[in-house]
Amino acid sequence: MARRPDLPSGPERLLALVRSSVPPMHPAGLPFVGASLAVAAVARRSRWLRRAGLASAAANAAFFRHPPRTPPTRPGLVVAPADGLICLIQEEVPPPELGLPATPLPRVSIFLSLLDAHVQRTPIAGEVVKVVHRAGQFVSAELAAASEDNERNSVVIRTPEGAEVIAVQIAGLLARRIVCDVKAGDKVALGDTYGLIRYGSRLDTYLPAGSNILVDVGQRALAGETVLAELP
């Protein structure tokens, strides 16, 4: 029986299945995967080293995965900027290097383990009005002190209505590199990918006063999809 011309062939079906099941990788992971594969390729006489190179390539591909996400469509929502565990909900003053008023704002902190996807997504749609990086320490991102002491990168985004949300990338015990791909003046949509941290880190989201927080400590969040709060 002849195959219908509109149906994909076996290899095409397999490729489509892989594409739908295996998330793509963020470009920042390509050098790490490439270097690991190069080690595996040149280590033909060392079975142990070859296996180590392949294992490293697989681990880096998993760490830098960039899964597709579908943001909510209802206006006035703030979504999680990162995958991970919501570890703190409290009121705190935004990072002083931003030059904002020293007024405590609602803050939701998300801890990213090594097993979480580490790409960051914009929590609201609007214009990037400020991006500030500050050097610091590398204590465990699970600790409350990490928000003040660790190396961080703060992004302030303003909605067309004038509400401002601050997303702060915070390096952790193993994270030694913060990547931020936006700058002041950029226009961003809800859930756009804007950076990543490697490896193990934390994201603090500062909300406008009066925001209605819709998550709890201990809840898991998905970047670009989980609704953190409603803007006032």
C-alpha cells in the first residue's frame, strides 16, 4: 500500500517527535556542549574520557535548555521571570544602585536549582528603562543575604501605563556568570527571553506597591507562564 503524499515519512516523523519532546538550547550553551563533544571526539583511545565528554555534553545541553512557554493573555499580570522554587515573599527596598526611592516594595524570590531551566523571561511587557550590574559575593542563592551580598544584575521594565517591575538576576554559590541581553530603551513582550545565569542562582521580582500577589512560598514557578501577581 502506497504512503499518502501528505503524511511525513518515518525519519520525518521521528525528527518531528524529537523536536516536540526535546526543548531547544539557549545559544549561550553552544560553547560548553561543543567543547565537551570535542573532548569526546579526540579521546578515542580513552573510553573513560570519551564517556566523560559525552556526559558533559548531555548535562550542558540539559542545563541550557530553552523550553517554549505560552504567557497568559490577560492584561495587568506579572509572570515569573524564572523556573524554580518560590523561596521568599516579603517587602524589601530595591537594590540601591538603581537610584530608586528607599521605599520597601513587595518582592518575590525564586531559587533555581541545577535541575531548573536557567533562561530568564521578562515578567511584564513594556520598555526597559534601566539595566544595572553590580559585582558582589557568591554565597548560596538560597540564603536571604544573597539578595544584598551577591553579584547581581537589575532590569527595570515600565508598562505603557507607567507601572514598574524590577527583575534582579542574582548569582549563586556555583553561578559565576550572569548574561543579560537587554538594554535601556528596548521594548519587550511578556515572557520574552532576556538572559540566563549559570549555574544555580536566584531571581528577585520587585512589584509595585498594592500588587496582588497570587503565589505562595514553596510553590514551583515556570518562567513566562506562572502568574506571580496582578498589578494594582
